[in-house]
Amino acid sequence: MEFEVTAYSYDAAAQRFHFTASGHRNGMRFTVASHIRCLKDPVTPQNAHLVALVALTEIFKRPSASGR
């Protein structure tokens, strides 16, 4: 899976990390906009990428509507 976090923000009051990522997985292009609970602000772009990687891994573990 190759992806790039295109936008992200952290809401300290709600402890929520909001992100948008686009990339390729198994020959398919995807764009995801999501949010997850994150106790600390991922200050650097590298940390934001790692947090998004964990979230995307969890998202792609779920079965899709197409059964893939």
C-alpha cells in the first residue's frame, strides 16, 4: 500500500485526529477521509503519516460491500 496524507488536523479538546489520504492498494486507487481518537498531537508530518497508516490498516481489514 502506497499513500500520501493530503491533509490533517488535530482537535485537542476532543482528542481527534482528522485526516485525508490518497494512494494505491492492490492496483486500486483510494481516497479516505476519516478521524480517529489520538491522545497526543502528531506534531510532525512523519508522525501524522504513521497515525494514518495505523488507521488505514484497520479500515482495510474490514470487509467491503463488494466482498473483497
